[in-house]
Amino acid sequence: MRIEVFADIACPWCYIGEKRLERALQQRPGLEAELEWKPFQLQPGIPPEGYPWEEFMVRKFGGLERMRSAFEQVARVGRAEGLEFNFGRVARAINTADGHRLILWAARAGRQWPLAEALFRAHFTDGKNLNDPGDLLEAVASAGLDREAAREFLASGELRNAVEESQRLAERFGVQGVPFFVFDRKYALSGAQPVEVFLRVLDHVAQEQATAF
């Protein structure tokens, strides 16, 4: 089963959704699933240096209290999934293009998901600035990838087109927000759905595959 995951490393619900899908797959150990990260930038217009986090988020949510309420909800849901969100540590709203490029690069070594996890954790738990090359490469190293090879890759500009093409593909699918999960290019699930919902979709697709042969 092919599962394409449209997500952004600056999206806390993507972190939660990815964990819930992971838990669902753990409950179906006999299911052969190939997960593929699909870049989606929620804010592609953010400059390379990013924006001050609180200023950007207050503007996005329409006020400080609304921002705090939204973050408290995310943190509460995240704790139930074993995730730690420390929004008070986050300093910058980031442009995620280089993070997406690195995840696609890591896929060549079969390490896209460990790197995605490392980037989520660096941004939301540790408050790292993922527009800073040092912080970005630190996350790369924590995922078991070669820091110098990653540095050379970033400097090359390679896979920028792949990030943009993934964004266009999402638009063709009608994706307006992430996370967004596509199963065998036939079924889709939007949002960080409960594990039970993922299980129902996985079982349906698996049964359909079984009856097709």
C-alpha cells in the first residue's frame, strides 16, 4: 500500500497526524505500507530568514489570546500522543523549503521519516531555528545522516523543483490544508484523524487490494 503524506514541518497537526498514522500501522503489523513524504508549504512566502514567531502567530490567529488558546489545545493533544510542544521556545516562523528538500534527500538513504521526526522535534520541542544552517544540520545529524553531505546538498540547490512540484500536485488533489493522506491514489484522509479512523481506511484499502487478485 502506498501512502503519500502531504505535510509541513512547521505544522504541529502534521506532527500529531504522522504519529497517529504510525500508531495505526503498528496495529497492523502484517500490512505492507510504503510511506512517502510529500512537501507542502503552508507559508511559502515566508522569506529565507523567517519572521519573529510570536509576532507572526499573533497576526495569524488574530490576537494573543486566540494564539495562546490554539497552542494550549495543540500541546494538550500532543501530550496524549507522547509529543512535547514547547511553543514558548520557538523563536522564528520558518520557510520550510530547505527542510523539505532535506527530507526528500534523506529518502534516498531510507531516512526520510527519522529526519522528518528530527525536524519536527527540533522546531516544536527544542525551539531550534530551522532557517539557521547550523540548527538544520544538527537535526540532520541527529537523524543519523551525514552533516557534511547534507551541507553540500543544500548548497547545490538540488530538489527545489521537486518541492515546488509536490505543492502543485497537492493543488491538483484539492489539498487546502495539511496533514493530508492519500492511499494508493484512490482514497484520501484530511487532518490529524484519530487512530481508529486511520485503521478503518487502512483496513478498507487492504481488503480492496485482497479482493482485486
